Amino acid sequence: MRPVLLDTGCIVALLDRSERHHRVCVSAAADLQAPLVTCEPVIAEACYLLRRLPAAVDAILQNVERGIFQIPLQLAAQAGAVRALLKKYARVPMDLADACLVHLAEELGTGEILTLDSDFQIYRWDRNRPFRFLVDL
């Protein structure tokens, strides 16, 4: 089973009931049986955005600790590839978290993603493959 990429906005929406996309993200995540993969920059962004909800930050870290949010990317080993993506999409502009997720898509052979970020409509993985959004907005 191919993993599903997990972006910051969906983590925030899953854990913050007041977020306008909370219900649609909960529904999309509930339908999944595939592993959820992400990267440390996504975890850092989500923790920062949810810093006023300490229970949410704790839930993020628990999900990492339990392997629910898997983090297969080691940035030190992949920094060159991530830098290349940041240069390629500099006009979007692409941030570090997005570059890491695009690189993960290429490494893991999957374009399925839980995201609220429309930039993923522009990004391509495996040279020219579009991402498949699992959240219907």
C-alpha cells in the first residue's frame, strides 16, 4: 500500500475544531488506511501554528512518536535534491516543507496528498506527474 503525504494545513485542520476545513479533513483522513508520511518541517509548521492549543501540539508529537505520522526523510542526506526543488519552484515560491513533501513523493512513488495548499496544483513529482488531492474543498 502506497503511503499518503500529509501537509501542514491538514494537520492543523484535523486538530483545531474551529478551523474551517476541520470536517472535510477529518472525513478524508478517516477514509484512509494507507500510512501517513510527512517531514520534520511540516511537523514544525503545524506545531507553530497550533502553539496556542497545547493539547494539539502534544497530539502531533504523540502521532509522530506512535508512528501514525511517519517521517522517512532525513534532510541531511537529501538536502541537495530539496535545494534543487526550491530553485526550480522559486517563483511559486516553494517553502522547505513543500519541497520536502515533493521530494518524498518522488522517493516513495506516490502523489496522493492530504493538503489544503493550492501550490500542489503547480508542483510536479517524478518530473511531470500531478499530485492527487485527497481533500475535497
